[in-house]
Amino acid sequence: MNTVALRQSVYRQPLWTALLGVLLLAGLASQPALAEPDARKEASRKIWEEQLKPQNFGDRTINEGAANDVIDIKTPFRADDPTLVPVSIHSKLNEDSDRYVSQLHVFIDKNPLPLVGRFDLTENSGKADLAMRVRVDDFSYVRVIAETNDGELYMAENFVRSLGGCSAPPGEAAEQSKQHMGEIAVKTIGEFKPGEPNLAQLQVRHPNITGMAIDQRTRSRPPAHFVKRVEVNYGGEKVLSADLTFAISLDPTFRFFFIPDGKGEFEITATDTKDQTWSEKIPVG
């Protein structure tokens, strides 16, 4: 039996039988099967090490692994929907005006455009946690690099198994987003607590077209059209701003923290790649 046929035979068996077969056959069939995820991880890591890291951070030291005590990232093991992959970033830093996370850089190594976004934060965030939904086009590391206000860099990464997130054809949801384009909604989550970090969720209705997907009805490829910048203020003070790419899913949605002095209002501004700008003032508290 050749290696390909042997591998196919192993895959059709129950897991325990397949594992036993691997052991008995001294790794003949297991090596290609186990090497594939490792090879994809290595390909992703190579893009980061040889291209993305030097292009974006030069020779600056990035603390990772055991040296990273500032930031963490959570993603699914495998994407249920490659166009809507949840990513959550969690700060391990006790933030105050002396030391806080001032910027988050989010990358997906093997996306056509690896940068997802750069998020500028202030001490008014209170907590540098951030959640979003992204498009993942291939098996790839999703990574976040946090920069603290003293100029130190910290990185966390997770490997996500996904295919076609940037080239998937737009569905009915995209048509609905076009009809409601520019509508902005923001709400607090949980009990409103002045003087403490409060969790909020922001959504901007927009189809966020990648320029890579073929419209199944017209057989054409609509040009890229997405939200490129979002700014969030509360009570006249900046909470966060973000420069974004088409890797953010349709209807860009973010969860973030802010510290309110008391009842006030959010001032939200969103701008897309056609320089259309929408603004809303929304009271909370």
C-alpha cells in the first residue's frame, strides 16, 4: 500500500484505531499528517519574522512567551465562519496614568492584507481589553502587539484554522448593511459604574467589502469599500481611535472599556474608504 492510500485508510478509521495504526507502522503515515499543521504554522511564522515584524517594528524588541506579562489573545481553534471570526484581547496590566497600553496592533499573517487595525488607547480606557470580529483567509496566526506608553512592546498569538474569509461572496447581510450604511449604535454592558472601567459595545453598519469577493448575481468583483477609521470620545475625552482594513467583518463591531465620571454621552465618528463620514452623540449612564 502506498503512503497516500495508507494515510486515507488511517483517516477513515475511528480515532483510537488510527492512533494504534500510527504506532504500529512506526510513523510512516503519521509524519505527513502531523507535519501539515506544523508546516502551516511555520509558513505563518516565517511571514511574521521575515516581513511583518521588520516592516512594522524594525529591530525593536518584542516581549513574548514568558516575557509577556501584559497582553493575551483568545480565538477559536477553528473558524465556524471565516468571515466572522471572534477575536478578544485581554490586558494583564493594572492600568493607571503612569503605565497603560497606548496602542494595539492586530495582524493575521496570511491574510492578503495582514494588518487588521491599529487601535490607539488612553488611560481613559481603564482596561485595554478589546473584542472584534475579523476575516481570516487561510490557516494563520492571529497576533496582537501591545505597546505601552513607556514604549515597550508585548505580543500574544493564536493559530486559527480558516479558509476563504476575505474572498467569500457577500450574502444577504451585506445588502442589509448597505441599506443601513453609517448607522451607529453603542451601549454599555452590565451595571453602569462611574469612576470604574465600564464595558461598552459599538457597531457601525457597513458591508465592509474586501474587493476580493465575486458577487454571485452580477459575476462582478465589487471594489473594496470599508470603514477605515473609527473615533470614540466620552464626555469630550478620547477613549480610543482605530485605523482599520477590510479584515474587519461587515458591520464593524467592537467591545471596549471606558471610565465615566458620571452620566455623559459618547461621540462616535466613522469614516470609510470613500471618505463618507458619519457621527453620532449617544447618551449613556
